[in-house]
Amino acid sequence: MPVITSIEDLKQIYKRRAPRMFYDYTESGSYTEQTFRDNTEDYAKIRLRQRVAVDMTGRSTATEIIGQPATMPVALAPVGMTGMQMADGEIKAARAAEAFGVPYTLSTMSIASIEDVAEATTKPFWFQLYVMRDEEFVDATIERAKKAGCSALVLTLDLQILGQRHKDLKNGLSAPPKLTLPTMINLATKVGWGRQMLGTKRRFFGNIVGHAKGVGDTSSLSSWTAEQFDPKLDWSKIARIRDQWGGKLILKGILDGEDARIAADFGADAIVVSNHGGRQLDGALSSIRMLPEIVRAVGGKTEIHIDSGIRSGQDVLKALALGAHAAWIGRAYIYGLGAMGEAGVTKALEVIRKELDTTMALCGERNVHDLGPQNLLVPKGFF
Ligand code: FNR
């Protein structure tokens, strides 16, 4: 077993173990991938201010996220097809998050269903909804999430139309993956992946198959998804969903001060500053660069969370110091899952917490709530 000391280590193991088309699905952005690259590179441009001779005992990363206790200000972002990276991937990730004490978000486009994950866990998780044209499907899915005891609804607002990822098209990746000769060769090259996938007992795309009209099996799924994302999504539709849900609501995919102000006035419990990990509007700025504008616009009216590009505890610290209340990770835990299953997700969380804790100490801070601009050195003209 190799010694794993960083998220990058998990990524390298994942890359060796996963079929190329699933690795590429994770490790790509839309079009030229400019925004995808900026997300990580911009974190590296922000530097930290070292402080010494400050008592660093009694440090704590504990916090509350939308009123729910968490061992650190980190949440697992919704990631579609997680169960293709590893059999029962959503369940493994949810269990790791639960044991660690951070929120897990199940995607609409997951392999395991809301009910599968609810059955396999003991604490509430969050459910992410894509707004579809089929209102009956949307209503029924909200009811399923309520019945499963989900403790927040995450509404993703930045994917009413799909940003193209060249690699997925070239690899012939679709949802569900079609078994053509090239994809079969792609899958067959990873014997270990095939062996563990044989263990899955889940219904594929369990939130959709058997629940959406006309989707009785996976063969009818891809045409359904292609035409289903609702391009008419607007604030009135979001209000309808908010009222039907009635619980904690998180709006994900905000990247503009004005949108953030509207979302806060609208009564969201949190917003997620996000460019979908560089998978949607290529050419958008990194979410960390947009954060200060959004913090100013929101003026403390709601919790501000952030994702896209977070690969370390140092990155989490930078986001918190710039005013985020919590940082979400997507790829960082998928690397762990694809490398080592549930233990890999736990490892990713441990790596990030250790880095956050150590970095906090070296910055002369003892509590995540005390982080602020005093900890940062930002290049002139960066924001
Ligand atoms: C995503 N993301 C995403 N978001 C969402 O709301 N629903 C989804 O189904 C998915 N699916 C998905 C698949 C894959 C493979 C990735 C990498 C991402 C976006 C995700 O929630 C989050 O915004 C980004 O992953 C954050 O960026 P990092 O941490 O991956 O850089």
C-alpha cells in the first residue's frame, strides 16, 4: 500500500485504477478548460501570512453549516455517476462523510437512489436537484427527498444547458454509458474496476429510472436527460420549489454579485459560489476570484459556501479567510473514492482536515471562525 499524504496521491492512484472514460469524466472542464485550470491555479496565487509566538494549543475546526454541526467547514458536493467510479460509490461517500461529521450531497444523476442512500446511512444527507421540464418528476423527487429525511435541498442553477466537454464526446461517454466496441475496450482494460463493479446491486440512475415518465430502463435514460433540463428555470420556478420543499434550501452555482444578492433576498439558507468545477461557462473567472464581490453583495444575509478548485486544507483556509462559511469539495473526494472506496473518501477528508489544522496554526489562528484577511497576501489587482 503506497503512503498517501495528499489529494494528489489519491488522484494518481485513481487515474491508474479507473477506466479512462470515467477518469476523464471527472478530470475535465468544458471547452478549452480555461476556467477549470484557473480554479486550482488561482488558489495557488493567494499566499498566506506566517505568524509566530502565538499560543497554538486548543485549536478547533468545528463549526455549524446551515445550523447543522460539522467537524470542519467542508461539505461533499454532488457528483453525478459517482457509482460508476466504484460500486455503490454514493453509499461509500455518504458513509465516509457521516462518520467524519461533514455533510454529503447526493446528486440527481447518481447511480444509487435517494432511498438506497437513506437505507445505508443513519444521519440525514443533502439532496441536489436539477430542475427538469417534467414538473411531476420534480414534485415526486422532492417528496422522495422529504420522505428520506434529507436535511437540505441543494438546487443547482448553473446547468440548464450543458457545457460541452470534448473528452466525454471523444470517449463516447453518455449517461448511461453505452456498450459500444470502444467503450467496452476502455472498460475491459481495467480488470480491478470490472471486478468490483460486479458487486453492485443498485438500480442504475435510481433517482430517475422507474420514476420519470418514459424512463423504464437505462436505454431510455439518455434521451430523457438530454431533453429534460428546463431552460425556462427562473426565480418564480425556484420559489415554487422552495415552497414545496419547505426545509433548508441551498442555491448552488452563483457566480455574480447581483445573482447572489437576489438569492440572499430570496431567503436561501446558503448559496454556493461555484462554476461547477469549470464544467459549464468556460471563460468565467474562478470562484475564489468572484468570492469577495459576492461577500460584499450578500452583506451577511445568508451563508456563503464555495466550491471549484479546492484540493487542500490550505485552499479551504483561503476561502474561509475571504469570507466563505464552508468549502465544498467535488473531485478531491472522487479521487479518494476511485482510488480506495470508502477508505479513500475518509483519507481525502483526513488529509484536508490535517492540512487545515496545521496551516491555521502556522498562520497563528486557533479557530476556523477567526480566519480573515489578516491571514492572506493577495497579489495586487487580483480581485
Ligand atoms: C459535478 N458537479 C455536479 N454538480 C451538481 O450540482 N450535480 C451534479 O450531478 C454534478 N456532477 C458532477 C460530476 C463531476 C464528475 C464533477 C467533477 C462535478 C459539480 C460539483 O458539485 C462541484 O460544483 C464541483 O465538483 C466543484 O469543483 P471541484 O471541487 O471538483 O474542483
